[in-house]
Amino acid sequence: MFLNVTKRRNPALIHTGLSLHQSGAIPPNTYVIDVDNLKKNTRKLASAAQQNDMELYFMTKQLGRIPKVAEIIAANGIKKAVAVDFDEGKVLADHGITIGNIGHLVQPGKNQWYEVLSWKPEVVTIFSFERAKQLSLAAESVGVKQDILLKVTGPNDKIYQGQEGGIPIEKLAANIDHIRDLPGISIVGVTSFPNLQLAENKTKMVPTANMDTLLYAVKILEAKGIFVKQVNGPSGTSTETIPFLRNKGVTHSEPGHGLTGTTPIHVYKDLPEKPAIIYVSEISHESNGNYQVIAGGYYGRSKMEGCLVGHSKGNILDRYTNAQQNNPEVIDYYGMIERPSNFSIEIGDTAIFAFRTQIFVTRAHVALVQGIQSGDPKVIHLERKW
């Protein structure tokens, strides 16, 4: 999905991935993150947010929710993280990362609220009165009042399978009446996901029906006399979409893929953020006329199309072959690539991919590499997955 744009805008990252693998500095099945561009992208996003009076919570799940990654992002202008589940919140909070939002996409369990509160999150996203009551009781017992966002859904909203949930917009007013009476919490805003999607002509990001639901929810809260401090509108956050979101009334967003220059629009349009991540593995063996790549880092929605294969920096950018997307039902012990007609492949060659990532659901290693853009790459952290 992102291989062509990475070849064009960050060939040094591809050359570095090849060299690190061929030298043995990184193992097969390793994501390589370009720390130089990660820092630059973060600063560009932070600047765009500041210019548009918007606040950002950074997301790390796509990058393996590694504390070292979070520290780099926080040091370059986006200070608070969004934790999509309790486990992510814990690993980040335990390493001193400030939690901006937790509870969306996954609600903490009923016995986890006390620890969540100990992290002092800026907001907690709540899907129901029942979860609001659990959080309120925990907050009361420790003597705090926790700000919350209400996750809202509409009948025409775009919802990914496995992410269902929230307060139906037609029931929001009644739910507010019950939730606002809970003494341990305070409603300060609303959220939904996804609020943007790639336009059919692939020239820009456009609002989903969720955006209409989100903005209608704001009106309902305000009609109930609630001062809305946060309108949280994540998905596809980039330097290009931040002004658009703010103009719509969104106050907070949550860049994830934007940090590595890999939102959907980055495939078709050169934005200030540059690609900063590749997947590096190795040709394992030949099978049925094609080749198998050591896997473990594939992702079902990666939209993978092909890879670069070889062992020499001199020609790696020209050695492309098609790749087969694995059936999501199988374990990715290997991934199949086609035997090319115009060059030969050797067992042990490097295979380099650039596709949509969700590292936290894989068993891939992650290498943070600094100095790629200055010509002096060094692995500053290798997060091994075993």
C-alpha cells in the first residue's frame, strides 16, 4: 500500500532496512521505524494543531505501543497518549506517559477502574450508563471526580466489525439525565470513530456519517446545559485534516498512522508527513514455483500488494514482485510472494514491505533506527516479540 510512496519519498529507509537485515543487526519479521522522520512528523502535527487551536492525543497501537516510541513522540510536541484499552494504558502509564484518553476503543473491566484513576487520565470514554456508574463509584471511593466523554452512535454510522458499541444518538438525552447524576464523574464531551474516510476519487479525506452524529450529540449536550469542553473526532488525522476538523467544531483528535505518514490519503497525496515505517523480513524457501517469506508481522487489513526483494542496496529499489495477502483465518507463519520474471531470488534475501500496520496484534519485532536521514543509521532500541 505504501511501498511506492516510500521508495519515492524515503528510499534511505528501505536501504537501511536492507543493510540492517543483511548484516544481522535485526532479525527477520521486524518493523523498522525511522526515528528521524517520526520526530519530524510529530512536530509537524503538533504545529498544525497549535495553529488551529486543537489538542492531540497520540496513538501507539499501530507502532506496537512501545514506551520508547511514546517517549519520542511526547518529547517532540504531542504530550498525551490515547490508550485504546487497559493494557495499553498500563504499559504507557507505568513508563511515565500521560494518558489523555482511555476507554475508546475498549472499555476497562469493572475491577480495573481504580488503577485507571491512578493514572489521572484527562478523560475516560464511556459507552453506557452501567460503565459510567462503575467509574463513578470508584472515583467517589478515592475522592476524585473524573471527566468523561460519551461515545455516541447513529443509525447510519460507519462502524468496523469488532468495534461496535456506544450510546445510540436517539437515547443520548435520556442517558445524560441518568449519567449526570452520578457524583463521581462529569460529562465534558463526546466522541465517535471513524469520522473521516478516503473520498471515492482518492484526493482527500471526507466526513463519514459519524461526524454528523458527533456534532448532533454536541447540540444535545448543550441543550441539557452541559458545557462541552471536548469534541473528540479521531481517524485519518494529519496536517491536512486538522484544519478541516477544527473548522467542523472538533477540538481533539488522535493521530496514529499520521505519525508515520501512513494514513490513506498519504498513498495518493504528498503531505508534509513522510513515510517512516517498513516491514523487513527474509526469503525462507521456494514452494510451488513461488517463494515463502518468514512472517509474523502481517495484518489482515494491511492492503499489501508487493515487496522489494534482494541483498544489494544498489538495485533493491528496482526488484519488485507481487505479494499475496494471507487469508485472515490462517496463522502467518509465512507469506507468499511471486517468482519474478525479470530477476532471480536467493534464499536469505531481504524482503521489504510497506503496508497498513497494527503492530500490537502481531508477533513482530520493532527496531527504532535513528540517523537514517543523516546517513548514519543506528538501532537505538530493538523491541523483541518473544
